[in-house]
Amino acid sequence: MQHMSDVSVIGLGQMGRALTHALLEHGNHVTIWNRTRPKAESLIQEGAVLAENAASAADASPVVIMCVADYEIADSILKTEEVVAALRGRILVQLSTGSPQQARESEAWARARSIDYLDGAIAATPVQIGKPNSTIFVSGVQAAFQRSESLLKSLTGNVVYLGELIGAASAVDLAFLSYLFGSMLGFFHGARLLEAEGLQVASLGPMIASTAPAIGAMMKNSADAIARDAYEHPESSLKICAEGVELLLRQAQETHINNEFPKFATHLFGKAVTAGYGNEKAAALMKVLRADAH
């Protein structure tokens, strides 16, 4: 049938609504569908067209964005005879949260049904969508990306195409989340440490924010060292870092606070020192992580 919209959005949780709002703000004709209608009401008032069902939403546009909680929910919507028929010949952009393996399986499923598939990962909160500081990683067939690029740029100030290796977007996203959640654990333990010492937790946030550029440069240096597998000439050796996390553990034991985070970190750094990497860069801890994979 003749397309009625530029793009369809399936899934209207907080992120799906933010994506739709950004698309509408950029003058796109948008068809939407969600399993419950109330989440669609405000978007209808903004100009979005509510489809009767998921198949009708897929049929309405050349590009279909799927944004639900995870791939299992996405599959329960997509893998019906009616939706598959509607998607044939269209571009499906999967922005639900998943793993690289799930991306590979989804691409194989889509290819077998003549559906052009792009896998994406959103490195932003809903409130950041449509703003310059938000990022969406995308991987998949380049021709499909080029046909949908202008729509995707309506969503964010930074669309990063990672090539045709379909699992790339989710892998980069998970790598970022690993850094984020690891940093969160360290931050929350630091907050508990300050509480235990009778100091103001509120002071920790501004200090972290002010040192963020330096920490970013340090992480870039570590990434370069790992990529080159070159860990010589450290400014701060792995042994010194190990001694630092041992102090975290000691303080936790002395003040009788939760010690799970420093205990875990002490174990890993200790393995690296025992293996003989103490005089190398802290990034040499990667050798321990690689060895544990076997």
C-alpha cells in the first residue's frame, strides 16, 4: 500500500514517547502503536496517528522503529504472521535493549523474511532525546542506514554508525554500560565511606564532575594501551593501584561498612600482581581478564 507516514514507532514507554516527540518536532509524519492506548494520547494531540494494531503501524511507513523493554517483548510483537507481512521490504530499526547475540539472531530472522534490519542502542535518557548531548549507536547494512539516517538524526545530535557488523551497536552500548555501572559501584561505595567517616556525601558529586575530563583522558590512555597490548612505562603502576584498593578494603573493615566492592577489586588486582604485572600500567589487568576467559 502507499505509505501514509515517514516513520512508525512501536512501543510508547518513556523512551518510545521521547523518540516520537522528537520525530514530530522535526516535521515527520509519525504513526504509533502501543499495547495500551493511554500512553499514546499526548502524542496523538501532537499530531501522531495511532494505528489499530502493530501490523497496521508497520504497514504505514517505510521505516519502523521498535522501542520496547527488551528483545523478548519485541519478538512477541514482531513475530506474528500479520506483522511479518507488513514489514516485508521495509527497514526495521531495533532500539530495544539486547545483547550482540540477540542482534545477530534478529538480523538473521529479518533477512530470511526480506526485512532490512538495523540494530541500535540509545546512550541517553528519555529527557536527553532530541538534544545534542544524546547518542544513538547503529549497526547494520549501510544502504539501510543511509535510507533511514535523516530520520535517526531527528532523534539525537549524535548518530554513530558502527558498520555492517550487526552486533556492534549493542556491544559498544554494553561496554559503555560496564564502565557506567562499574563507576556507579565505586561512587556509591565512596558515598558510604564518607558517611562512615562523618563527612558530607554531597561534596562527592561536584568533585567527580570536576575531575571527569582527567578521568576520561586516563581511560583513553588505557584503551590505547590495551589495543596495542603495551603496558610499559606506567605513571601509576598496577601495584600502586592494587595498594589503593587494599586501603579501600581496610577502611571498610575498620568502619564495619559493606566491603563487597573493595573486596572484589582487591581480588582482581591481587591476581594481576601475583601474575607478575605489578610494575606495568593498570591496564595490564586486562591480561587477567583474558586469562579468565579460557
